[in-house]
Amino acid sequence: MSGHSKWHNIQATKSKMDAKRGKIFTKIGREIAVAVKLGGGDPNTNSRLYDVIQKAKQNNMPNDNITRSIKKAMGETTAQSYDAITYEGYGPHGVAFIVECLTDNRNRTAADVRHLFDKSGGSLGTTGSVTFMFNRQSVIVIEKGNLSEDDIMMIALDAGADDVQTEEDSFVVLAAPEKLHALVKAFEEAGIAPASSEVEYEPTNLISLDQGASESIQKLIDALEDLDDVQEVYTNAEMTE
């Protein structure tokens, strides 16, 4: 997805995401569980948990749900353990895919993901077969509203951002992966709530697709995102709406 096409894709499919809200909350709950397991239940001392909570809020997850997820993760003596796995492969039309998962059953997840790639006419690849075509970076999207580029630029650069790009309705702040927490905190302290803030895979080159090809790629993306174990799906496709 294009330099920030993931954001454009989110906007274009908002109604679809609304229908999947319960599934999204479940996936964020898994991220909360992993963050709590790694660093405890206090977001003031656990930066990973803090960042996941911000993601939960950006997806309109109710505070009660967030609190419940944290308490559940802290209170379970035999807490469910999730492994982070990244799959790489090619979908239809030579489009590169990166699929990030959190799973409690590696065999199930591998089989489910492989089945969807095979069904679409694509194939899974080995580690490193696709990631070289992407950069790993923090991407923070801020809706313009009454904000100016100078407002955003000053905060972003002071907090360690590499670049600020202006889109039609938003500003996109780019930074190294380890800068995400500092940037989110800086914007929050300035009274600015990002629309989205995540470490993402951004493609270095895009494959332009016609409408028919775009539909087949979107079908695979939707099928992957419907899997409970899949957290994020990235591609190097420039889709035609």
C-alpha cells in the first residue's frame, strides 16, 4: 500500500471496519495481553502498553474494554501465551504481502494463511523473500482540522521524526520504529490526538493495479484480516478504486 495507502485504505473501508469492530477489539486485546506480559500493566512504565492503548482509543475501543483486557492479562496465572509470527509471500498479480500474526497455535495459523494464499493463486515465501521491498517505520497520521503544517512539523521534528508529509486531509509523520512512543507522547502533550499511530511496513516501490486486479487483491486482504490470528496485512499494491 502506498506510502500511506494503509491510511487511505482505512478511510475507504471505514464502514466495513465498523462492521468488524468486535473482531478488531479482540485483536487489540491480544496486543494488550502481549504488552502486559512483557512489561506489566502500568502504561506509564510500559511504553509498549501505552502505544497499544492509544491504538485501542484510535479504533474507538471503550475504556471499559481496555481496562478489562489489562486486568485480565495481569490476573491470569496461566495466561494464554501468544507468539508473534510474520508471513511473507506473493498474492495474485505478483503483489508482495507481509502478514503479521499473534497466535497461540502456530500450526493452525500457518495452515490458515497458506490456504488463503493458495486459494488466491498466490504462494507463501521464505523469511526475507518480501521484506526487502519494504521499510519498517513509525507512521503517525493526524487529521488536519485547524492544524498547520508548521504546528505538526515543530512537534514532530523535536520528538525525533524523519519527515512530515502533507496529504489532502491529513499530515503523515514518518520516523524510525523506536521513535513511535516519543512521538505519540509529544502529540498527546500538545493536545493533538493522532488518527492512527503504528509501526508499519511501507513499500519502497508500488505495483499499479487496474480495477479487476485491485478487487482480487482486496479479496485476499479481507480474507486474511478475517482470520482471528492476523493482526496486520501489508502489500506493495497501488489499488484502483
